[in-house]
Amino acid sequence: MNPLLNNLNAPQLAAVTLPPAHALILAGAGSGKTRVLTTRIAWLISTGQVSPPGVLAVTFTNKAAKEMQTRLAGMLPINVRGMLIGTFHGLCNRLLRAHHRDAGLPALFQILDSADQQAAVKRLLKSLNVDDEKFPPRELCHFINAQKEQGLRAAAVEAWDDWAKKRAGLYEAYEAQCQREGVVDFAELLLRSYELLERNEPLRRHYQERFRHVLVDEFQDTNKLQYRWLKLLAGGGAHLFCVGDDDQSIYAFRGADVGNMADFEREFKVTNLIRLEQNYRSHGNILDAANAIIKNNPSRLGKNLWTEAGSGEPVRIYESYSDGDEARWIVEEVKALSRDGHARAEIALLYRSNAQSRALEHALFNAGLPYRVYGGLRFFERKEIKDALAYLRLIANTDDDTAFARVVNFPARGIGARSLENLQDAARAASSSLHAAIPQVGGAGGAKLAGFAQLIVKLREAAQLPLPELVDHVIELSGLRAHYQNEKEGQERLANLDELINAAASFVAEEGTPNQDGEITGGTSGEFGNDLSSFLAHASLEAGEHQAGEGDDALQLMTVHSAKGLEFNVVFISGLEDGLFPHENSMNETRDGKSGLEEERRLMYVAVTRARQRLYLSFAQTRMLHGQTRYNLPSRFLDEVPEELVKWLTPRAGRGGFAAPSAPARGVTSGTYSATPRRSESSSGSGFRIGQSVMHAKFGLGVIVNAEGSGTDARVQVNFGAAGMKWLALSVAKLEAA
């Protein structure tokens, strides 16, 4: 047998040695799809069925393309660098370079990255005297790219009202500007390549006759235009060999259309549909859990992962009282895993949204555990967080020139570079801060600077608010919230800003001092209070150089989207609550008639299949949202995991709620709380216990839901229903058993 075929299982062998024909390979997670794809290319060439120039292999990342080239170099005695293996954008770039005249482009056309594109749109709006608050550049870029990915030029965009007509007109003006300057954006690479082949029949026929085999990796991630581009190339009789997994299609927000797989099967009358179901990554219980979850999606092509590695350990599920408790439990579990010999680099902490990393980072920072945020920034390093903190720094100290320069014109308020130069000159002349020099600047620029100074005055007037309310007020009054609400993809930034409010509330709860009622709040001494300055110091410390260096044995933190394509020995999936994962935006969302919940379930499937040996699922009864405590139901995905696969680390919770104390407080729904203490204590150390009903002179009847400390440091957390959740220092508070 050909040595290329050694060590292939039966379905892999069948896929690699298929006769020339269209084929769809459903490759499950960890089933060896890259091996199949590269071995298929090597098999076709080594058996003389096609010459190297007759192969076109398309994938989505440069990393994947290089891996394919490296593997092929080890299989074939030829120079694989001459083969056309690359990403959609990379291949389209090569096509347009080779035929730039036919494409209407200069020979040395330049490519705009996303930042360059946004800068180009800003220049366009300024030249046309268009208000960039009505048409935010970032949002306009998203609109233009989305139209191009649908194959639509400006003239073909439907516009039903004046605003839509104006936006389509800006798209047309942007096209003209790019053509005049000889530049193309990423979306333009594919669209112009498609248009070139569509209208130029001799050129299209040339490439159709050249490429006899077109192989596509990650086919489930193709958008409508990419699929049309592939169909165009295959129109001359080439054989399409598409490898993908509809159960791992998680990029609809980027335009990916999982329906392309079913369309391909139907339109090309595919009879060769092969399922790669043997998994070489995970133990059986993990795969069975993934299979059980994903089978609830009705519109899928279907497959069932299995392994010869044995069942392995059960899936562990943990219920915590709060998001902070969840993070602290994860830290303790990670420490135990490290003591048992697990490398931290092989442990991943996954979450649905970036905002969730804040509580985890805080717990890891306090525990001194090294970690790395994969594919993103640490919480306090994110732009929107640094912007909000800059406003808070100006409240605490108006002479903070670094903070002033960061936000004086963000969100945009018409303060230009010339006005800032005049302000800097005035500040130097007076040896003062930028803020203090504002009255020295005249004209229109001076008036706008004075308006910013007045905004800071208003923010400082609110400085006596409790810290979480102050942070919320600053985000609102500064215009940050409105700015990101106008961005198409601003929801994640808004979630991070909301998490900053939560961070402030958590900081007060952890670092505050008891008032005369025993309630633990922040101090209020000093003009603007100790809370604000202490919180800013806390944020600076946690934003310091604590990220693990390359090569360090560090935990891996990332969103589930970032985790796709990766694998780890141990995986924690946190925040498994309805509204968070699955995300609340998905509940009633539909895309082309398909439920948004289906994509969330695919995302959960991806998360579960990242684990090789051990999988933890965790959720919290309460979670801070916008500075307020929110009570959540466990994720419906937990109910989709068969009970025989699961080991509950806490008493079993159901969709109806949580195990409740015997006498819930008024205004607190029975079944909301379990008697899981924040730490190991079941008692406060002063005669009170978790779940006990108590009476407070000011707040009324409540239930103790948490306790920590002892002696004079003892404190309890009590839910007082309408009065909310309070941490009380027992040395001050006058609590009585109810």
C-alpha cells in the first residue's frame, strides 16, 4: 500500500482515495481533518491524477496554510512553495496582482487593513462635511464590508429612506476615493477578484481549465461571496473537495453561512459525503456530552464523535453563589491541579464574553497565579476601560495631563489638533496643567475646550455618589455609552463598561469599611472620597505587567470564539447561565430563518470539545450586571448533558431554581439560594449561619447567604429583598435572629 495511506482510519482512507468527484467531508472536532486534506493533495499528485499547478487549496488563516505546506513538504519530493495554497484573501491578492490591468487597478495597489480603512472613511466624511456622529466611521466600515461580502456594489444596495440613501451614497463615494487612490480593503480583494473572473470569460476559462481539484478547509466558515467564488472556479469541471464541520460554525456575526454546506451538497449533487467521527483528542465522556448537546440542533447534517481512548473522568459541574465565588473556586481548583502535576499552560479558562475575564483576572491576580489572555487584552488594558478610567482620574485630579489628553476629544467633540497645540503652548507659558490653561485659549477652539471643562465640573459634582453609581454616571455623561451604542459591534465594549461598574461594586464590597448601620461601604473622607482614589490605584496595579511571558507555565484565558482550533488537557467553561451562555441576544434572534440559539449551542459544542482529559462546567446563582446583582437560571445546556456523564461538585441544581433555605426573606423568591458559603465556613463565627433569617433595624427581614472572617473581622452577606444585598460587619451591625 502507498506509504501515504499508512495510519489512516477507514473513513479517512475513503476520503483521501475518493475518485475524482465533488465531495463533502464532515470532519468532527479532533478527527484529523488537516491530515485528510493534505494527504488527499499528496495522493492526487503522487498517483499522477493531477500536477501540482492543477491544485488550489483554500483555507482561512495564514497559520493553517503554512501548516498544510509544511506537511506536504514532508510527503512529496517537490517544491510545494510553487503550489497555490493560501487564504481566500491571499489568493485573491495574487490573482489581482497578476491581472491588475483587467481588474482596473495599478500594478502596485496597496491594501488597507481595518485601521487604514477606518482612517480613509474618516477622511471621506471630513471632505464631504458629513457629521461623523450621525455616520460613525467604524459603523460605516462594517456596513461597506457587509455589502461587499454579499457581492453588492453601492448601486445595488437597497435604500428605503433618506438615511439609507445617504449611507449608500457614502459607500459609492468611498469606492470612488479608493479607486482614485489605488487602494483596496480586505473585502474588496474578494469582490473584485470575483467580478474579474465573472466578466472576463477568457480569464475565467483559463483558471477553470488549470485548477482540476479545488480543496477547501473550514468550509463551514465561508460566506456567500466566498462560496460563489468557489463555484465560479469549479464551473469548468473542477472537483470540489470541501472539508468542514457544520457543528462548529460559530462565525455568523462575521458573515459565515453554515447553509453553504447543505447548498453545496444539493447544487453539486454530492454523492460522496464522508463523516470523520473518530476523535483523537478527548476522552469518551467529554465527547458524549458534546454529542448530547449538539443533537438538539435540528438543522445539522449529523455525526457522532467517538474515541478509542476510553470514557475517562466524568464532567464536573460546580454551582457557586456569585461570580466572585466562582472565580475563587476556579483558582483553588487550578492550584489543586497544579499540585497534582498538571501544567498550567495545559489548563484553559473559557468564557462567553470578554467582560467575564475581569472577575477571573482579579482572583488570579490576588492568588499570584500567572496567566495569559489569549487573543485579547487584559480587562484593565482594554481601550474603553482606559477611556472611562481617564475620566475618573480627571475627577480625582484635573491636573492629570495624560488622562486629559486621552479623552479631551473622545468621544469626538470637535476639538482639533490646532486647538490642542494652542492649549499646550498656553500650558507651557503658564507652567500649568492643560486643564488649568483652558481659559487662555480663545476662538472657536477655546469655546469647545471650555465645554469639555464644564463637563469635568459636572462629573466632579457627582463625585460623592457611591463608587459604582459614580462610574455608571461617568460612562453615561461622558458620552462613552452613547458612542458605543452607535457602533455595530459596540456591544462587547458596552459589556466591558458595565463590567467596570461591577468591578467598582466588588471593590467596595471587598475593601470598604462599615458605616453606622454596619453596612460595608467605601470611605467618604477627603474631597472626593477614598473609594475613587483607592479604586484607581487598584485598577493601575491590576493593569500592570502581570501578564505571563512567552514560555512561562501560565493559565490560558480566552473567549470560546478564540479557543476554536485549540485543545487543552483541562478546560473550565464558566458563566453557564441563561442570558450569558447562551447569550441573551440569541434567545429570539434569527438569521435567515435559523435560530440564534443554534449558533450558541454550536459555540458550546466547540467549548466542550477543547478538553482532552478533564472538563469543568460552572455557573453562579448571582452575577453582577451594571453594578446590580442579577439572579440567573442555570444554562439550558447543562440540562442537555446526560446525568450519567456528570459529577456534581455541589448539590444538583435544576432549571426551576436552586436549593433554598427554609425561611426566605420577603421579596426573595423561594428557590433562589443554596447554602453554599463564600468560603468553607458554614457559620459566621458569631452564632449566625448560612440560610438563617435575620432582622436588621434599618433594612428589615433578610436571609444570610454568605459569611466570612471571625472575631472582630467577621461579616455576613444578607439579602434584604427590596433593600438589596448587604455585607454587614457583625462587630457593628445589630442583627437579630428572626
